[in-house]
Amino acid sequence: MKYIDTHCHLNSKEYKNDYSLYVKEANNHGVEKLIIPGTSKEDSLLAIELSKEFSNVFAMVALHPSYSWKLEDIDWLKTIDGNLLKGVGETGIDLYWESNPPLDVQTEIFKEHLRFALKYDLPVAIHTRSAEQETFDVLTDEEFKGIKFLIHCSTMSKEWVMRFVEIGGYISFSGIVTFKNANFIKEAALAVPIDRILSETDAPYLTPVPFRGKMNKPEYVRFTADYIAKIRKEKDEDVLKALYNNANRIFNI
């Protein structure tokens, strides 16, 4: 079976000693393509470099909401050639931590990412935590009507998941869905239409069962995908094909 990891931080320090090893391991386990997000200028540029080095690695760029303190912090985005990218992310709004930047600044920087994505007709990988309504309000603004997007590493209720699906979104699930007590996330994974569901690792974080507690790797996306296929009502093969085809579609890869 073929898999795509739609969100893995291969540009993270955990992998810098041998990027090629982790790409090769993923390929050997059927993970054909890897999408690398950015969270800062530095790792966004590294994502682009990795996409140039490996034919099956694709780059996104962004400033993570938790680092979005001043509007000028995202000025560098305007210097990026969007033709080198397959997406914009991870960007969004995070209100989980009280120490995070103010909502108004996060929101404006999020909008700048969306404008960049519209300019190059790119999908946006959205990080939203304790900010479903705030994120939804931005995406339903007339300025961003029709934008392509996915909710990365969804931990939302099935009710919120369906609201984002209704405005055109895809929903991506990480290894959290395999955790024993993640019942409401499993419910959401069951509710998402088969043509809107994605899987990811968010490596090096959120390692799925049976490797929970160890460092995550892109090759482990197959455990998350297989688990989603097992719990859904459709045939396993049909779900896995959908996960693969949905990723190809939204990222145009």
C-alpha cells in the first residue's frame, strides 16, 4: 500500500544528522511522499532546500502562530518564490497557551499567510488550538473565499470538524487518533467524508501506537493511516486509497 505523510518536520534538529536516512526509511515502508512544513524563516528555508535535494519531499513555509509576535515578523514571506512550494503552513491561531502572542497579532499574521497562498494558488496547513471559532471566522471572511486548506493534526470535535469540511476544508489526523483515550478524535475521524480525510505524523512528535513514547518518524504514518482505515466503516483498502489520493489532490503532487 502507498502512503503520504502530509506533515512531518524533517527540517527539525532531530533529523539533521542524516535526512536521507529518514527519507529512505519512509520510502522502504511505502511512504512515497513527504510534506515538510515551516514554523520559522530558518526551517522554512531548510524545507525548501530539502525539497530540492529529494524528489519526493515537498516544502511548505510559514511562521507558527506561537512565534507570531509582530506583523513585521512575517516580512520574509514576501521574499519567497511560491513556485517552489506545495503549500503554506503551518500557520493559524493558537490560544491554548497564555504565553502565546496576542490574538490580534496572530490573526493578522495568519491572514498574511492566506494572502500569500491565494497569490500562488497554494493550500494552507492550519494549526488551530483552542481557537476553532477564531480560525473559522478568518476562513469565512469574504477575502478568503474559496481558499484551499486543511486542518493539520486535528484535535477538534466532530461538530467542529464538519463545520470546516462544509466550507471546503480537509481534515488531517496524527498519531493521536491511535491513543487509547482519544475517543472524541476517533469520532471525528469517523465523521469526516472519505474524500476529505488525511493522515500525518507531525514527526518528531505524537508518535502513534505501537511506538508511542519514542521519537516519531515519517515512516510511521502508515500506522496512523492503517488505524483510521480499521475504524472506519468503508473497506480498509478504500480508506487507504482515499488518504493517498486526497493528499495528492490537495497538494497537487
